[in-house]
Amino acid sequence: MSVATAKKINPEDYILSVLSPEERLDAAFKVAKEAFKTTKLTMKDVDNAVKAVRRKAYEKKR
């Protein structure tokens, strides 16, 4: 009898692998919003940056 060895899977890698590129981008922006909460940037600054990056990312697909 052979013993099957279980491969350890990094949860973050698994989550990223099952998300679409758009979902990954959304997740990255949510993380960025949390990271920048304690900075002097306003949420409007962050939202404007997010919109600009999304526009660029989605324009390439069309």
C-alpha cells in the first residue's frame, strides 16, 4: 500500500487562483482601502485612484 502525501496549500494562493481577474482587482482595492485608512489621503482620493486604475485595466480588455 502506498501512502498518499497531502500537499499543503496556502489559503491565499488558493483564493487568488479561483478569483477572476476582476475579482482579484476588487480584492486588491479593498485591501488598499484598509491600508490607507490611517493616512492623510481621503477616501475620495483612494476612490478616484481606484476608478482610474479600473478604467485602465478594463479598457485593455475591450
